[in-house]
Amino acid sequence: MTEDTTQRGRRQWPLPKLADPKAPLLRVEDLAVRFRMPNGSVKAVDGVSFGLDDGEALGIAGESGCGKTTTALSLVHLLPANGYIKRGRVELFGIDLVPKTETQIARYRWREISIVFQGAMNALNPVQRIGDQIAEPIEVRLGQPRESSRRRAGELLELVGIPKQRAGAYPHELSGGMRQRAIIAMSLACDPAIVIGDEPTTALDVMVQAQILQLLEQLRRDLGLSLILITHDLSVIAETCDRAMIMYAGRVAEEGPSRRLFTAPRHPYTQKLLSSFPNIRTDRRTLEVIPGMPPDLRKPPPGCRFAPRCPFAMPVCTEVVPPEVRFSDGVRVACHLYSDAEAPMAGAAGLKAAGETGA
Amino acid sequence: MTNRQDAPAVVADTELVPASVAPVIEPPGIEPGHELLRLEGLQVHFPIRGGFLDQVRRRARGYVRAVDGIDLAINKGEILGLVGESGSGKTTTGRVVVKLTHQTGGRIVFDGQDVTTLWGTGNLRAYRRRVQLIFQDPYETLNPKHTIAEFVGEPLEVNGIGTSRQDREQRILAALETAGLRPAADFAGRFPHELSGGQRQRVVIAGALVMGPDLVVADEPVSMLDVSIRTELLHLMLDLRRERGLTYLFITHDLSLAWVLADRIAVMYLGKIMEIGPAERVIRWPRNPYTQALVSVSPSPDPPAEGERAARTILVGETPDAAHIPPGCRFHPRCPLVFDRCRVDEPPLFDVGGGQQAACWLAEGGEIEPGPA
């Protein structure tokens, strides 16, 4: 698609009124989310910062409960009723979304940020034709007449590889992969600035997953989409994302260009996570186990939250929260191993060699 | 519990390397001569009955050929990975082995005995003691109102195993301990909601172990779990094999899991085995174009190298419906290497050396180039 120099990236329509045209697309700073529970408050997300530029794909990875989905949901205020944003800023085009009211934020959903939820393909309305379901947000959100919404829905279906003649099909008439394509088409309906995919390929077969990842890749190339992919599957991020962010117990462990992060992981958690991932391109049965369990986020350990499970834990790790260290290759790491800038790579090099094998 | 004593749990730690298969080291525990399970031409065809009249007349409009004639053998102490996409018939195969689904053709031989027609008898009960099933979803398998001890102890009660309450309790605790839930007494009285996903799956494993089985059919046992918990359970399965000489039929859609766990891998597509052989060979030198495609798209956390993405074989479309299996080779409509013969004749499994077999006409004379390594 041709780039319009007077507009931002692929954007062909005006920015929100309050937007600063020079501001970055998305900037999240020191975001903290809590959940009220009967027996205390869960610090699900605690001081997470990251950014997303136009046309960029960011992958957020981590185990269940690390706060990756919560981070994404809080961007557009979709947290469950007992969740709230404790502090932090979420700036879209320089507009802070955190203080927005429910009516105000509704304007940003679908039109600026759309989310493909986990298992959304099973949440399609079974008694409505898929074409109509895709046309609905266009009609409701953008106030387009029904005819043109339908036409646009047909175009979107073609875009994701479903012949538009199938717009009249009901969800049960489509296979799992097709339904997932329809959901992606729906997320593109209002031409949002950012599409967030929460485990978009998790329930799919390998071959269908490969097809969907190929589709996302192609949409990024053709439309210049800005993507946030949330997944526990590191391989999906390695395949599709420019940058990767590894989260652990509500904090960012490591973030940077995915090629760097996956070939030379620095944070011990990233190293462990990668070496416990089954990989048919390496030797068999070299899988590592991360001992222990993630901490209880009602009372997280002081200092580094990974310290109780970390093979390199030092006394300082259990006391002081590790500061983020930035490296020249664009990776930032929150680990005490690197707070002494003199010997930044010592630990990483050793463990990398253990996890790496000549396939 | 009859044959357990006389069957040596662990064979000597010597490497039994068949001369033809250089890279594969046979792990301790496998008894190459001792065939534990053999499936011969196994078939499961589900009738499609349209309306009420069809139901009454027991007339079928057609058949879903879920499993369409497969031959498979597992040696004692071996882990056979049965890999396939949804609709490949891998789960149905597992269910037939544990006798939850009737086969419509073929034979099942377990430990030298024909168990094909073992239905509704005391013998079936004895068979099920030796063959246990682990399901995919630990959240659905456990009854939320039963304690862990009740879940694990239920099969003992049903089968009348154990002489007294104390004896049963001992067995329950021992099984929990073996499944890595320590201290077992702590877990016995708990309810499923008090456990994490990984612990639940350990309880499910304990429930299978308490009967002292020889063969465990594990249907996607770790698919629902996080990466780090997953590796713990895979290690547990390997430990149990070493300690107890367990044999596994490991059913999964994930080639990389079969790669790390299984000794041999069988790849299924639409009810047939497309390729079978030692894991090293099937992954490194796949000979069937379907396996080659699966290996090439199998996700890996290594970022793709330049040009690697282009070299990938992403098949178009999806697995056809098992009610309408294509004629000839069932993979031919999606095969990138299809030629005339594939559309007409179905290829049998050809021996391609090293204990590997591939169902492809190109494997007949060995013309297929080694796949992506």
C-alpha cells in the first residue's frame, strides 16, 4: 500500500481531535493494574512500560498469570469488574487513555484499538451470517449505511482469504481456521490503528496456524498494521514479531528486537523459558525445567520476582527491585546481573551455550 | 497386577543399537523382542445416519472413516508418538486401544493375547488394569466435589483391588508420591480447585498409575499446560518409564513434543499412517511429503533465517472431511509432489530403511529427496 506522507503511516483518516501528530503511536508507562480479591489485592501488572511504533509488531510472552493479557485489556479499559488501573499512562497518539470515562473510551475500541480475543472464533454468534457480523461494527461504530457496510465486509473477507460468496455462511459451516480468519476480518472492520491478538493461533492445528501467521504477515506488509501479539508460544513471536517482550509475575523481564532476544537471551528467565521450549530444530531431550512456581501476586517477593527460582540469584536480588538496563542493541533487561555494566554478558553467554545445540 | 513382578522393570543400561539406525540410541527400558501392543489393520468407521428412519432401520448414508486400516506395534518400555492434526484419527485410535470405542475391523493384540473381542467380561476389567488412559484436560477430568484421594482411589474400589482401607490408602499415597505430589498426605484430602493446572494433571497421572498399568495411552497430556510445567510433566513421564518400565502411546498434535519424548513417531493423516519410524529419522529425514510439510512449518523459537520462511511448505486448505476421503493417496489433493499414480492407487507403507516406513509412491524407489533437516 502506498504511504501518504501527509498522514501517519497507513492512516487514511483523521486522527482523534486531541491527538498530537508527532507523538508515537502507543506509549505505555509504568502501568500498574490491581485486582480486588476477598483476601487482598492482586498486583497483576506492576510497572510495565513499552512502546509500539507505526507498522510494528510487538509480541508479549510469558506463562499464565504473568499479566500479559491484563496489560492488553487495560489499554482499552476491558478489565473485569474487580480490576482497576492503579497508576501509569497509556498514551495513544499522545492522548492518555487511563483517565477516560467509559463513554469516551468506547470511541477508541474497534476504531483505534481492536482485540482478537482468545477463542474468539468460538464466540461468533451462531445464528447470524458471518458477513453480517463483520458489517455490524462498521454500521454501528462508523455509522455507515447497511449497503456499504456489507460491501466492506465482503472486501474484508476477501482480504483474509475467504471468498466473499461465503459471507452468507453461518459460523458452523466454516472450519476452525476459517472462523479465525473471519474474526481477523472483523478486527479489521473499522481499520484500527492497532490490532491486539490474544493467543490468536492457540487452538489451531499446526498447518492452520502456519496459514494464519502467514496471513498476519501479509496483512502487515500490505496494510502496514501495527500488531500486539500476546501468546505463551514463543515460536509464534519468533515467527511474526519485530520486537518481543517477556513478562514475569506482572513485570517486564526483558524486551527488545526479537532476533536478539531469541538468539542471545540475557535475563535468566528468558534463558530458562527458551531452553524449556520443545524445539524440533535442536537435539532431543535437552528440555530444562524451571524449578518452583510463579509467586503469589497478592504478596509478591520483594526485590526481583524471579529470584526464588533463579539459578544466578544473589543476595541483592531478594532485596532490591532490579533496575532496567538498556543495551546498545536495543534490548532492555531488568536483572541485577547487568546492573554492573562492566561484565554484562558473563551469565548469558554461559547459559546460552547450554541451551544451544547444532541441529 | 499379575505380570508386573516377572517382567523386569528396567533392562540393563546398555545401548541396543541396531546396525542400520546409526543416530538413534535405544534408551534403557525398551525390550525390542517384547511386543506389548499390536494393531493389525485397525478400522473404525462411524455410520452417518441422517434422520429418524435411518436410525430405526439402522441404515447408514455413509461412513466417517475415522481410522482406516492402520498397523502399529509398540514394544515394552517404548514411547510411540502418534502425531496428527485434528481429524486424523489419532484420538480414536487411542480410544480403541483402551476399549472406549468399538473398532469395526482389524485386530488388537496385547501382550500376545488377542483382545479384539474383549467386551463386557471380567477379562475386560483385567485388561483395563493394564492399559490406562490420560486425558488432555485436567480441569474436566477431575470431579470438583471429590477429593484427590477419592479420585485416585476410585479405580481401586471399582476393581476391588486392595485388601483393606489401609492398604488402599497406602496405594493411593504411593501413587501420588510417584506422580510427584509430595508430601502425598498433604494432597490426598484436597479438592481439585485447590490445585494448579500442573498439579491437577499430576493427579490424573496418579489416577492412572494406581492400577499399576503396563501401557499408558496419553492423549495430549500436556497441551493445556504452560511451558515450564509441561517440561516437568514430560520429565515425569520419562522417569516413570525408566523406573517402572511403562510403555506409552503418546498422542499429540505437536510434532515438537513427540520429538522430545517419543522413541518412534507415527504420523497420521485422515485415518492412515503416512509415515512411521524412529523419531530422529522421521524428523530429520521425513520421506512422506505430508511429514515434510509438517516438519517445515513446525514452530520453533529460533527466529527464521533469511530465506527459511520461503522454503517452508504451507499446505493450502484443510484436512478433508473423513466422510469423503479422496481416492488414491488420501493426501494427493494437497500434496505438492502429486503425480498421476497418486490419484488412482493408494500407496502402502514402503520400507525406506532404518526402521522407517513411508506411505508414498515416491518412497517406493527412494526418489524423494531428504526433507528439511
